[in-house]
Amino acid sequence: MKGSYILLLELNESQDIGVGRLGIWLFLKGFYAYVGSALNGIEARVSRHFRRKKKYHWHIDYLLDRADIYEVVLIPIEERLECTLARALKEELTCIRRFGSSDCRCSGHLFYAAERNELNTQVVDALTNLAVTYSPHLAPAPRLPPLLPES
Ligand SMILES: [Zn+2]
């Protein structure tokens, strides 16, 4: 299934994290949304994000070493949506500049909010405004309240 996805992350403590060639950055405690895409299959890409042992390739690999995924949103779609989503989220959340956007012209593909509800609300609003079909997909652990009410 080709498409885009959003990883919703929690970082328990503010800390310095080395992000490959970007250098060492301070990441604040709080909540992050990372927007990505995989033309060869979003399920395979997302399951890779959950694997602990791997060769680090993307900026997000370094952050996932320290942060926990609490929600995954899968967006099956033919066209490349991730930059459109990134632009929408940038209007409402703090953008972590240059993170995840080496291959495009976006300011960044990682967004921050101090509060989980704030992050979740902005992500749902962006998806709703773009009128795309998406499925919330709960991370295995730790289990936190779902982003969307179960239907
Ligand atoms: Zn982009």
C-alpha cells in the first residue's frame, strides 16, 4: 500500500540527541508528529520504525532511539501527500526546521507541541481539512488513549 503516514511520538525528558549530519540538537520533552511517506509500502516502512536494531538512515531513526511512538496514522494515497501535510502542520505547530526535509523544500517534517492533546488536535484537523482517508493504528506499547474515538 503506497502512501503517507504520521508517527506521533512522546519524548519523556528534554535531551540532546545527535541527528546524523545535522549535529546534536536539544529536543524538548513533549510530543512530536513526524510526517513521512513510502512509495513501496507504508506498512513495511512503519514497521521498520518500530524496530530497535537497524542502521540509521533517516533523521527520524535517531529520534526514535529516544522517543516512543504512541500512535501511527496511515494514509493510503497515490500522490505524494507528505509535504502538503507538513505545510499544513507548520501553520499550527512548532516546526523542527530541516528535520526530515533533506529531499524537499519544506521547512521540516517534524512538529512539536508541549501537550499531547494539542498535537493530536492539529493532526486530526490537518487530515480533516485535506479530506483524505486515513486509519489510526495504535502502537503496540506503551498503550495510551487513542487519537480518535473508535467507531
Ligand atoms: Zn516536504
